[in-house]
Amino acid sequence: MNYCSECGKSVDKRIPEGDDRPRYICDHCNIIHYQNPRVVVGCLITAGDKILMCRRAIEPRKNYWTLPAGFMENGETMLQGALRESQEEACAEVKGETLYRLFDIPHINQVYVFYRGELKDGAFAAGPESLEVQLFDESEIPWKDIAFPVVTDLLTEYLDDRKKGVFPVRVDQPSPLWAEHTGWNKR
Amino acid sequence: MNYCSECGKSVDKRIPEGDDRPRYICDHCNIIHYQNPRVVVGCLITAGDKILMCRRAIEPRKNYWTLPAGFMENGETMLQGALRESQEEACAEVKGETLYRLFDIPHINQVYVFYRGELKDGAFAAGPESLEVQLFDESEIPWKDIAFPVVTDLLTEYLDDRKKGVFPVRVDQPSPLWAEHTGWNKR
């Protein structure tokens, strides 16, 4: 940030009085331009034993597999956002949706909020941001071609929870599972 | 938003190609300035049967009672933010913390994420944003002087959950409880 988005004059970066960290300040408007984490909302959609996954048509991680998810928009609830992304990326309607998993990704200033639910009417298709959308059995999940660490974690935890028949809501940072599955740490 | 925060030139508000809602666009930098909801993180802190509350020293809702909570900062996890706010507003350390309640407040583009935990070492005090900090029994909670609807909801749900001895993680929008408790709907 170099300029005030309200008046267009240069901003200064300093610690405001009574604060403890540097902020972008416009001394003309007398505004502090706070910068805060963004929320990514998504949905783990199942059809019987199968899980719906999308192969990304866009960067980052084009060609890799993910779950329907994207940035939460102003004016919507987290669930509305997750259902919107399911519709946009996988042309999928969801039923029986429930909160499932939160992830903190502090180094990129993001929070992920995943719901889980069932595919309604069995219909799905690739939206504009997906190359293909597919239902995978546990044995078919493309572990080595997963787009993001949170997806690997979420799938691993879900499959484990499904065996136990309990689905607690959890929150913490992504584990190193993704690196193990993809061999990312060996590059 | 009137100006690009990167180059200081005027932004245009229009629907970008492939998008479905208006965004602020800088045609000089070729950047879309997305605007997304903010996350408020907080903590319901208990000491035995009592609940720790803070009387606000700042607007909005100065003089009204709330729980330690505030905007999540870049570079921190949700829990780190909730514990930071507990320290800043109530000089309170927390132990045994666990995720408890999410609220959507789409009309002000906010998400609330509350943890619950126990007061560590029994120590607390008013931080700079609090006029006073106090432990309340269920019978002492100042229902008519609560700062925000989410606080009324959270306390009501917590007291109910405590009677049942189960504390499920829930997410949905604030209920009209606050209006009922404060008489806000009668003004």
C-alpha cells in the first residue's frame, strides 16, 4: 500500500498511538487502513462413499486437484459462500451441510472454513475454474496431485473420521501431511 | 474506495470479465482490489461458575459489557488472536481453550470466532480499552447492558450448554435474543 484509497495521497507506515504494530495511515483523511486476514470457504461434498473433487483450471496450482473453495464475499455467510463455491466450481448443489473444519494459515493471512455435505440430485459438472470434476473412492484419491495442504489434511481427517463415525469440528494449522503425500518437501 | 492503493490513480467500479459482481479495478496497475469480510476473534473466559466480562472504554457501545474480542491480525492464528484480545482487554491469561462458536454477520461483513477457556491464575484487570473487568455469576450478568448481539447469544447458549454439560461448536447468524434482552426492538 502506497496511497490512500479514499483521497489518493501518500500513506505513512507507522505505529499509531495506542497501537502496537505498524499500520498504513493517511494523515490527510486521518484514517488507518487496517489489513486483516481473508476467509476461504469451501465444502467437502460426498456422494455415498465418494468425494467430489475439482481439477483446477487456473493458477495457482493449475491442473492439481482440490475441493470447491474460494474467498468469502462481503454480504454473505460462510455457509452461503461455501455453497456458492460448490455451485461455481463444480455445478453442485449440496444438502445436509454442516460445519466441519477450520484451518489457520497465518503465513499467508488466511483462514479456511470447510463445511461437509452430500451431493444433491447426483448432478455435477466442471465450472469455469475447473478442468474437470470427478467423484473419487478412497482408493482413487489423487494424493500426489493435490493442490493445497489443507485439502490433503481435510481428506485424511475425513476418511479417518468416517471410519470412526464421528465428525468433530476441529481447528488448527495444516499438518505436514501434504508435504509427505506430494513429496513437496523433497524438491 | 476512490483511488488505487498501489499507484494512486482513480479506480473504476465494474464487473470484471468472468466475475459476477462489481469490484474496484485499477486499469493502470491492472489490479482488482477485492474487499472481503473481516474476522473478529474472542474468548469466553470462565473462573469456576463465573464469566469474565469487560465494560467498554471505547466506541462503539462505550460503557456496555462485552467479552474480550477484536479484529484478527495478519500473521496470527484465530486462537492467538483470541488470546491476544483476552490479554489486551482483560489482562487475562487463558488455559484449556477450545473452539466454541462462530457467528456470521453478513450485513456488516464480519465473522466472529469465539473460543472458551478458563482463567489462569485468577488474575485479571482492565486493559486500555476497558473501563472495568469483572467476574459475573449467572444471576449477575448485566443482560440489559450488553454491547453486542453476539455476546448475548453466546452467553445464553453457554449457560444452556453448561446445564447440559455439552458444548457443541455451532455456527449461524445472531438470533433476536439481544433485542429481547436489551429492549432494543422497542426503541
